[in-house]
Amino acid sequence: MTQLDPTHEAAPPEGAALVGPLMQAGEMADLVADAIAEDNPGADVLIRDQGSFIRIHTPGVCRLTRKTLSELAGRPLRIGDIEPHMAFFAGHITTTTDEMIWRSGQSAARPTPVEGEDAR
């Protein structure tokens, strides 16, 4: 299980905004924290216990997959099962049936240009 540190005031790396969910404390927050740690290898996963809420953030991009969440829970879960437990989030969110991705910056909301098309 990921350790929750109520005193940790982590700063993001220079130039990178922190993105990810703010969860209600409890079993789902613990599962989400552990899954985000697995789904974002090499990223600094910053977890802050704020009493009844848990901030789970990574610099720039934060990914959570249904597969990892279900494996850690030991039962099938839908990615939408976290929504009732997610009080807020930081960043731009993209949700599919298989994953949630939070990204920083306006570029997150723009589709990637198709090769040969004008990228205005």
C-alpha cells in the first residue's frame, strides 16, 4: 500500500503542474493511490493526507487504468466506480471505459494534429 504522509508538502518539479484526483479518504482512495503508482512508472506520485481527503498527484500527466485498479481490488471494477469518491481533480481529465488521464496545460484539451493536416 502507498504511504500517506499528512505533513509532506511536496513541490512539483520546476515547470510541471501537479495533476490527479482529490479523493475522499477510505478504501477507494487507497486503491487509486496504489494503482496510480503502478500506472505511472518513473513518475513522482505525490500523496497528501488532508484528513477526510487524499490528494494523489503526479507532475504533468497522471494515468489510472481499470485493469490495475481491478487487479489491486481483487474484483472487477469500472473506471467510473471512482467518481463518487473523487471530490475534485487537478488538470484536464480524459475518461474512457479503460482509463482516466489527467493532464496539465491547454494542450491537453486539443487533439493531436493528423499528419498532413494544418495544426492551427
